[in-house]
Amino acid sequence: MRVAVVGAGFAGLAVLKILRELGHEVVVFEKAPDVGGVWSSTRRYSGLTTQNNKDTYTFSDHPMPREYPEWPSGAQVQAYLESYVRKFGLRSGLRLSTEVVRAELTDAEDAWLVTVRPAGGPLRAPERFDHLVVANGIFSDPVLPQYEGYSELVRHGGRLLAPSQLNDISDGAGKHVLVIGYGKSACDIATSLGPVAASTRVIARQLLWKMPKKIGNLLNFKYLLLTRLGEGLFRYLTPVGIENFLHGRGHFVTRAMVGSIAAITTRQLRLRKLGLLPHGEFTDIARHTVSLVSDQFFEQVADGRIIVHRDTTIQRFVVRDGRPYAKLSDGRAVPADLVVCGTGWHQRVPFLDEKIQRRLHDDEGNFHLWRQILPHDVPRLTFNGYNSSYFSPLSAEAGALWIGAHLAGEVELPPLEERRELVETRLRWTEKRTQGRHARGTCVIPFSMHNVDETLDDIDLNVSRGVKVKQWLLPIDPSEYRGAVDRLKARLAGV
């Protein structure tokens, strides 16, 4: 088949490599001038690093360089992806600096017509493809809140940006900075700006639990949360194996483990002393994401370089003595020369027309995708990377393998109505579990390995039971999944 892919991050590159190996002609369109998606030089903010350690955040057949630090920088991740392109000869399949403006099904719904615009150029004539893969990412379109008084902020010299738009930290030098949000990107930004800004304030509607990179300054968190045991501490929709014990008769074991981690983290980060102990339970840390501690964040809070306004929002911007201020919900007014909004992401596919969008979403705008990949009734269309995961590279490979098997007619799907019911049930469970922060149905955290298992089990390409047992105690090693595409190729060839 001739396959169009939108997006050249982990998900798009995995599709390019794997579908090519299966004999398809694949073209990847990427509007940035480089590969990487969220790691592109056009989007990464100063101080960006991975949340995973380098050994769990790789493709199965391409480890990160040994000289990389435990938590690579954004620039290093992008360089890693460039090396992946070189190693597997993928460059000819990439059309960088090329935006997909429109993708339309033909009247017979037997092909896609894809219209693109190269950077600085006119629209190109539509190209015909047999299949379309959406891999544009669920963290590519930042949410910027609409604040009352925004025009006054700008008129008096203030700026409002997303973290991905703050590429040079010197833009905050000597300025009064407000960082909105308390996720990893918000805290990373605040930590980078703290030493250079006149003042740095974090405006946090809700505090999140943070996970230290080393719990008790000794145990690397990868031995806890990046294992199957770590995932098993949280109750899945359909518990399997030992999870039934952990959330049944052995619930006291689970509670004791989580409680001890919470106590250690609270002491280590001095949360009570700093007035930053979150509401709720420590298990909330994995409600929809796990936020790793930003280096030096709590130290800068302790010495006053960062001020956290907890349980607070911005009501509007005002002007005092000719300079912009933000009026907060607690009644304070604070100077606001630069406002950085780490306030989440839109999940949308703007190049698909309204009719197709309605076939993908429910009335609340949630995606209904089998295995986070297959729409119920839009033909010749799949998604990859629409599963916010701890292990994005591995999840991307699993999704690409599933798509390859699907294109070959090798996926045995349940009846359509059964798929609809199962997807709806999972979506409502996720919505309740995350208190609505389920990224329009694309969040699988903290159950990343459950998602990988279900995807690979569908196509009989999962690892052995012995490997899974080892993964209960040791961090996930993506190299253990190496060779799956060769197994699929052999099966399709009848070998």
C-alpha cells in the first residue's frame, strides 16, 4: 500500500520503519524542519529532560548512546531520533517542513487525498494514498487560557506563552514571571527561570504529587514505577494475575508500599515545611500522569527564588503604575511581565473535515479508538501515539506492529458492537479515574504495559511469560521486544 503518516515523532518514525519493512511505500509529513515531535528544536523549552531514564525510553532495536546521562536532555533525545533515521535509512521517506493542511476520503472511501503546504510555499495538489496514519501527537497543540485583560497585558509589554514557545531562557531575565500549572513542564520552566528572573511565581490550581528521581536519595525511581510491579500498585479495569491479589486479599501490602513511598517523599522534599503537601492520596500521582521532580525546584522554593501560590488561579490581568499585574483568586495582585502557561494540550486532528471528526468522537469530543489505534467506522485510517504512555518508544513500536498486521488482514477483531461497548466502558472508567483529565480518551497512564500487552497480544507478538515475570521486579527493557517485526514478516511470508 501507499501510506501517508502525519507526524515525525516517535510514533511516526516507528510506523515509517516498520511498514517499510513490511513492504509498504510510506511517506511521513512533518511541519517542523526536523524529526522529534515534542523533542523538535522548534518546540523544546530550556531545561527539558525525559521523565524516564534513558534505558527505558528507547526503541527496541536502537539503544540510546552510553555517554548520555541517566535522564537525557531534549536536544539529546532529538539527536537520538536523528540517529535512528540514519541507522535505518529512513530519510527518503520524510518530508520535513511540510504541513498537512487537509486529508479527505474519496467519495468511494477507498483512498485518502492529502493536501500539503511546504514551509513558505503554496498548497500542493492532493496526493492519493491507500491508508492514512495519524501520528501528530497528543502533546503538540498547547492550551492557552483566555484571560480577561489579556489585551492590557500585551499593550503594556507583557507576554503570554506556552512552554514550547520559550526556547531561550534569557527571555525571562530580569522580568517578573508567572508560570501557570504544576506539572513537569511548568516546574521545569520555573526552575530554569528562577536564577535569572526578577521574580518567579508558580500559580497552581491544584498541587500534584511529585516523584523524586531517587527515592530516599538512594533508590532510582525506575525500580518502582517503571516496572510491572509499579504499574500493579494501581488497580486496572480488569486486573490480571497477581494484581488480583494486590487489590484483593493482599491490599494491605499495596497500601503499605504506597504509604511508605508517600512518607519518604514527603520528608525528602520537605513538603510539609514548604506548605506544598498536596491534597488527596499519594496514589493520585498516577491519576493521569506521573510528574518527576524538576532538579532544584524545591530548593529554589526553600530559598525564595520560586514562590508557589497553591490552590490559586489567575482571574484577570490589570495595569498598575503603567505595568501589567495578574489578579489572583486569593485576592493578591502580582507583577506579570512574562506568563508561561503549562496548562495542558488540545487533542485534535485539524486536517480532517468535520464529518470525519464526528465519526471519530463522541458528543463530548472523546476519541473512540480500539486499542487506541483503530476508529470504529472510518476506513483506511489508524492512529499511533494516541496513548499517553510511560514508554512512548515501545508503545509506538507496538502500535506500528499492530497497524502492519491490520493492513495485512492479520488482526482478528471482535464484532463492531462489542468493540464499541468495550471502548465506551474503558473510556468512562478512565474519565472517572482521572477525574476528567483523560486527554479526550488518549490517556493510558499508569497502565502503559497493559496497553502494550493488549496491543501485542492481538497480533500474537508479545514477549514470553518469563520476560514478563522479570519485568515485575526490573525496569522494562525495550530490547526484549526486538525482533517482533521479523516474526511478523516471517508469518506474513508463510515461513
